[in-house]
Amino acid sequence: MECGLHHPCQNYGESMIALPGYIDREAWEGFEEMRKVIHRPMTDTARKLIVYELDRIKKAGHCPNAALNQSTLNCWKDVWPKKDKEIQQAASSDYEKTQAYMREQEAHRKGIRRVS
């Protein structure tokens, strides 16, 4: 999935709306399908407005295909720039406890008893 590349316009979906080449076919079709599944199929006007929003997202430096995929995944009717999920690191005390437990399990598995 490439972002930022300009290719000739392509026609996708049931409509003859022209999509910019930087919009991935699979991402667009997935979004169209999801909209049908949630009983909110797009009109041609809605398709044009979504393409307009994707262009704004691209011009703001975000990937329009990631925006489509995010909307599909979350069953959103509209598109927004991709939100990155932060994965928080475990507290160091939790990490140390987990490591100690893993060492104990490994020692037990090998038949080595730990002297306390």
C-alpha cells in the first residue's frame, strides 16, 4: 500500500466515481463493503466527499489508505487520520517479578532447585 504516489484515476466499487491512484483498491473496497454491512451504503455524493476527506488527510501528511483501513476496522462511516495506539511499558517492578518467575520456571524445568 503506497501513499503519496500519483497514478491515473481508477474506477472502483459500484459507482463510476474516479479515485486518485494513491488510494489502494483493497482499502477502498473494504471500506465500501463495511459500509454495506453496517447498512450505511454510500451514495455517489458520499463517495466524492470521502475522497475529498482522504485528499485532505494526504495533504496533511497522513496516509489515506491507513485512514480507510482504520475506519473499516472500527466500522466508522467517515475517515480520519490514523490514530497510533501507544503500547505502555510495564512498570519495572512488574517486569522484574515476571523475569524472576520465568527464571524460577526455567530452573524448575531443568530440575535445578533454587536455594533461598
